[in-house]
Amino acid sequence: MKNLNRLPALAALLAWGSQAQDPLTLREAVRIAVERHPALAASEARVRAAGARIGQARAGYLPKVNYSESVQRSNNPVFVFGSLLNQRQFTGDNFRLDSLNNPGFISNFQSLVTVDQTLWDAGQTRRQAAAAGLSQDMSREERRGAEMQVTMNVIRSYYGATLAAETLAAAVQAVGSAQADLERAQAVRDAGMSTDADVLSIRVHLAAMREQEIRHRANLEVARAALNEALGLPLDTPHALVTPLTPYPAAPELPAWEERAARERPEAKLSALSTQIAETQLAVNKGSYWPRVGVRGAFEADRGAFTARGGANWMFAAKLEWNLFNGFADRARVQESSELLAGSRALERRTGAAVRLEVRRAHAELRAALERVQVASAAVAMAEESLRIIKNRFESGLTTTTELLRNETALLESRTRRLAAIHDSRVAAASLELASGTLSRNSEILQ
């Protein structure tokens, strides 16, 4: 029995490096992952890129200003005649037939500034800006979905590491119990109430328990490395995990979660936004049937040399562009957009059904896990009481070693199943929030 007094020390051994580390709660782990995970940094960059596309689309509201500088040199009669006029250098001598027909070479340096402004484009710019805004909304939803996945991975890894530690503690306790059984069996043998075979059987059982302890200790090392990977930290970073592995209180009502998923799930919002973009694109393509109206202003300066003085002129014009026929390309684009819109609406309906199905699956898994916790807890209580009775009977020589070992094994298995059920209830509760689109760093599930 004296080895049972060593169990607190053995439990303390499980946290052999944790005392030197800051406590890490589940909520803090999620915060670290959200701030450090490369997938979220990439998603945030896509959100900013989508915002830049809005600026590109809205540029259609503003004038376009261009400046150009060119130089030409020729003795083409028309070029010479026009250049002299533009430079304000034309004189009476230039009217001579010989000068008109056989002019000498002349250079013309031309500076040109143009301003173009669209006045009406059948709402094309407005629709393109709206489509760009919807694309940014999609990027934000994708980023939120990525954050939810990162959060879920942290929850799964955190509770996985906690389960590994608890399972290891149960294995260590089983080793201590087996060691106590061995000492008890030796005392019973020395009293002439059993044989060496009984002692050997317990030694075999003790070896099996130590083998499980070794395996669970290795599992804990891997689980802690997996948690660090989910956090975006070096795999050997030590942590003192302080959020306990306790059962989830109760399964919530299903209908409310389905309604919440229809509103909040990123996939549902992305599907609806895709439909809106398809509608906008259809309107953009239909707008190609309408004319465009715009104005242009220009200022021109012509000189015989780059630094010389010359002539200047300006121009203002209004224009209307109307594509009357382009080989039915516009009609084909409208038809394509109509079909894509129909496809988007069908996918939106399918996504809604798939989201509800995931909510029901997660809810069923949570309900089953909670029921398993109740059954496993009752089994642990019964196994502990049965083992207590069997140990007393064994010390009195009223039962066999086989019965003792069978009860020892049953207790360890019951404790392991209970821990697994508690773990599954916590993960299932997080999965339900994930399926409903409400999982975040502020979720109550992280308590």
C-alpha cells in the first residue's frame, strides 16, 4: 500500500517541465495561433488586395490625364506646312511654290496633355465597383473561415495534448496500483495463501502497465509537438496547459443552431456573395448594349527645338460611342452570365443544405459524446468499487489473481474510455460552433 502514497509524486512528474513555464490557457493558445499563423497572414493579404481592386474600379469615375512628348523631323510638304503653322513660324516666303513643293527638313517637338472624362456609361463603373466590393466581402469571409479552421485545429490539438497527459496519468496510476498488487501478492504468498505463479502473473501485468505508460508518454510528446505546430511555434516549445479536460455541460437545441449556420457560416455567405457577383456581372454585360458618352480636352505645344518658344493650341470635344454590331459577342456574353447566375443560385441552395447537414452531424456527435461520458463515468465508479472489493478478498485469500488482474485492467480501460469521451465532447462542441459559423477567439467553448 505504501506505493499508493507515491501517486501524487508520480502525477507531479507528468508536469516535469511545466513549473518553469507560463500557464497556457486554451483561449491564449487560440490568440497566439490567430496572430501568428501563416494561413491567416495570407488571407489578410487577399483582403487588402481585394480592397485595392475597389479603387481600380472606382477610377472610372475620375478623369484620365495623360502627358506625351514627341519629336519628328521630315521634309514631307504637308508635315512641314502644318508644323510651321503649329509653331506659329509660318511667313510669306513659305507661300512660294518652290518652298511649298520642295521644303527643307524641319523638326517639330510636340508636348501634349489630354484629359478624358466619362459622363455616362450605362452604370458600368458603378456595377464594377459594386462587384469589387462584393469580392472584398468574399475575401473577408474566406479570412474568417480560415481563422475558424485555425481555431478548431488549436482546440483539437490542445485537448489532444491534455487527453494524452491525462491518459498518461491514468497509466502511471495503473503502474502504481500494479506495483502495490505485486507487494500484496508477495505478502499473501509468504503467508502460504498463494503460489509463485500468482506473483509471476502480477509481474507480467505490471510489465504490461509499464509498457502502456511508455507508449502514452511518447503519445504525449507527439501531441505537444502537434499543438506547437498548430500555434505556429517551434515544435519543442514547452507549455503548462491549464485549461482542464472537463465534460461539456449539455447539448444545445438543434433548430437554433441550424438557423444560426444559415446566417453566419462563411460558406453560406460566400455562396450568397457569389450569386450577387454573378447578378452584377450579368448587369455589366447587358450594359454593353448602351452607348457611352464622354468629353476630351487637350492642350498642345509645338516647337522647332525642345527649348525654343513655339505655338500652342487647345481643343475640347464631346463623343458618343455606341457599339451597334460586333458579331453577337455581347449577346453571347449575356447568355454566358445568365447561365453562370443560374449555376450560382443552384450552388447556393446546395450549400445551404450541406451546412445544415454538418450542423446536424456535429450536434449528433456532441449528444453521443455526452451520453458516453455519463456511461463511462458510471463504469469508472463501478470498476473502482469492484476493484476495492476484489483487493480485500484477495488479501484474505478469497479470490484468484486472475480476478484481481481482470479488475485492474477493467478500471484502466474504464478511465481511458471516460477521458476519451470527455475529449470527444469538447471537440464535438467546438465542431458544432464551427459548423454554425460562430467559432471565434471569443467563443465560450474556450473557457
